[in-house]
Amino acid sequence: MPTLKQLTDDFLAHRRIAVAGVSRTGQSPANAIYRKLKENGFTVYAINPNADMVEGEKAYPNVAAIPDAVDGVVIVTPPEATEQIVRDCHAAGVKRVWIHQGFVHGSSLSTSAVQYARDHDMTVIAGACPMMFLKPD
């Protein structure tokens, strides 16, 4: 089984990342992750089924609506939404998901989502926050 470092290195070696859970207000941990990925040179897509625009850019209702193929999806949503997003990723051919877990803002972890990803040969990071692994400002 790969270590967390190996999983995160692999995930972040790919440059086209979607972030599910980015909010219109800009106050969500997903927004901070979205911005940090952009600052680190990633092509980033916002997923929010209730917004047309997020962070001044087009938002998509789900991963299937993104016009370009993405390499991975960071999931920063309530746990009850996580499994559906993982299923959507699988249906769209996304092989890597990172299910966020923060110290302050809680967790998106869902055991059923993690199991679904593993059962479908997806690489899953079940916990941790991408902010811990990206270059600082």
C-alpha cells in the first residue's frame, strides 16, 4: 500500500485538478485550496452545482460537465455528498480523488466513498489537506 507521501506526490504531479465544494462566498476551505492550487501553477476547475461563477471563473455542476479531462478531484464537501462525487469521478474516467480532512473545518471523509473508490481501482487519498503539501506563498 502506498504511503501518504507517495499518494500526494502522485496526485500533485498531475496538473489539471478540479475542486468540489468551492463556494460562491469564497469562505470555504475548498476556495482556499482552489486558490492555492492556482498559485502553484495548476489548471483548476471549480465544482459547485449551485453556481455559474466561483472565484471569478466558470463553475461546473459536476465533474462530467468540465469540458477538459481532469487528472484528479479534491473533494471538500459534507461527507454525505462525497460518495456521489466519487461515483461521478469514476463515471467521468477520473482515476484520482483526494477526500479532504481538515483540523478546523471538519472532514469530507465517507467510508462508503473510500470503499467505492478502492473497489473501482481509483487512487484515493482519504484524509489530509492539500494545503499541507503545496508550496507556501
